[in-house]
Amino acid sequence: MIVAGVMSGTSADGINVAMVRVQGRGFRSRIELLAHYQFPYPAEARRAVLAAMNANSASVADLARLNFALGKLYAEAVRTAQRRARLECELVGCHGQTLYHQGNPAPFLGRHIACTWQIGEAAIIAAQIGVPVVSDFRPTDMAVGGKGAPLVPFLDYVLYRHRRYGRIVQNLGGIGNLTAIPPRALPEQLVAFDTGPGNMVIDAVTAHLFDKPFDRNGRFAARGQPIERVLHELLRRRFFRQKPPKTAGREQFGREFVREFLRLCHRADENDIVATATALTARSIGLAVRKFVLPLLESEAAKPARFREFVASGGGTKNATLMGMIREELAPLQMRVRTTDDFGLPSEAKEAVAFALLAYQTWRHLPSNVPSATGARRPAILGKVSYA
């Protein structure tokens, strides 16, 4: 079956479409990436998305309109991808654009509620493409006690498990998240969680200081030095010390966090500030590996070298300074740092491929969450199906 996977990340920079051939069942699925395309959001649409995220107040009418508008943009992206690839998909898996994600229950109307909201009306996509669409993947996992994230570990296990040694698979999108796969691991032995900011804080700081949407190739960070006192204070905060499962988003590392980050940096050199934001991502990853991965997965007699490879994906892999800092963090653990490109999967395509695979599992009536990653009580069939 050819499935179009559609992904918009927390950076809200655009739409990724992956055309994927999927065969098999469950963790024995076989996938082949046939084509991948990136479509930037129109400037006005991106402004509307960013304004809606974690807004203190928002018009219900505007949110409803944005939901339908994004559905049309996703449909246009899939149509364009099909035309360019000269392929027709039989199913679409659309993650949608996250506006709000709260993985931990909090008091509301006399109850404790955890919730999530991804928009991009799937009925519009189904009607315009003419095939069924699987969307709204995260709520089902939350309904059975999970945090609704991360969901990509299903793909990580399918692609990157190894009999002789372990791999840590790290996404560097707006938020950073990892999947640790021990050698010969069963699915229930995976450990996966959000590590903290990926590109989100770097991008916001770069936009504020240099009026650029991101630090291209890490050039600003390369000219500066991380401010150690700021890193020391931030990495002591609760999220970084909290045991997994855990998830993060703009709720933790969005506007308010960036405002506090800039206040702590005070009047430091602008390049030093970007270098500090970059080091925060790298060091939070190193902290997560040392504090939560190795102790959970290694016996006292085993050596951390059992995890031999660290495989990165996402837009952050294009930031040479960030990748260099990650290598420095992991060098004492004797891990080889690679990217998914080395395995034939373009770094920026991985999450779109993941939601193509998850949609296929749903279509086959198979579960695709990983309870050890999300904290769910049991495996669950994810998403909702909109028919053409």
C-alpha cells in the first residue's frame, strides 16, 4: 500500500509529505520511501499558527477557520507531492499541527484532565484527495493513560533495532526526543521521551536577535561561547530532572521560556546567546542519556558502550554547531554519532514517514503506540479515519 505521511512540527515552518510503500504487519512492517517533499507554510498561515499556539485568548471562529484552512493546505501539499512523484496514494496519515499538548493531568471542571489538540481538518483532505485519511493520533494513547507522545518510537523500532548493540535515535525538531533501543530489545523494553528543546529555543532567539528564522548551519553559535551560568541554572529545572515518560512542547519551551532565557543572558554578546541556546539542546540530550537511559537499560556489570550508535534526525542535523556539541557530549560514552541519512532516510523526512506507518497500522486495525514510551496502560489503535 502506498501511504502519504503528512507532518507539521512544533517549529510550524511548513509541511512535510512522504510517499511511502508499506507492507507487512506490526513491528515486522517493511517500508520504502518513494519520495519526500517539503512545503513551507505561506507567511500569513505561519503567523496564524504561531499566534494560536498557547495564546492566552483566541477567537473560536478563527481557530475553526484555521483548522479548515490547514486541511486545505495539507490537501494541496499531498496533491503536489503525488504529481511530482507521479504516484497516487491509497491512504493518508496526517499528524496535523499541534496547537496545545498537556500530557500530565491538571484540575479542570472538578476533574483531572490531560489533553492534546492537533488541527488540520482531515475531512477536507479526504474529500480533495479521494482516499481515506487517518488523523488525530495522540488522543487514543492518552485515553488509555499515556501522554500521547512520543509516537515515533514505533518507527524507530521497526528501522533501527539491532541484535548485537543498542542505538539511541534522537529527533531534533522543534522539540528533542529520543528512543533508546537496547540490543535484542523487545518493544516493551524501549525507553523513549522528550529530552527538551530541539530547535525551538535556538530559532526563537535567532529570530529575536538577528531577525532570521533560524541559525543557518549554526553560524551565529559558532562565533560565540556558551554562557555557563545560564546553562547551569536552566538544566537544574524540573523538566530536565523529571523521570520519563515525559513530553514537552511550546507549553514548556515557548515564548515564556525564551523570555526568561533572554533575561538570564542579560546583555551578553548576541552570538554567545545563540551559542547558549544551542548548548542547551546538546547538554539536555547528554543529561537525558546519562541520567535516564543508561541507568534504566544497563545492568551494573554492563558497559555504556553497549549503546554504540546515536542516530539523529530532524532539521537540527543541518546545524553543524549543534551536531558538534552533541558529539562532544557523547564522546565520553563512546557513541558514534550518525544521522538517519546514513541509513537511507533523509533526516527531514523521518516524522512524515512515521505517520505514514502509523496510519497503515490503524488501517490494518493494529496498535502502534509503544506503552513503555508513552506510559499508556496498553497498546492501542491510534487515530480517527475520515473517508472520502
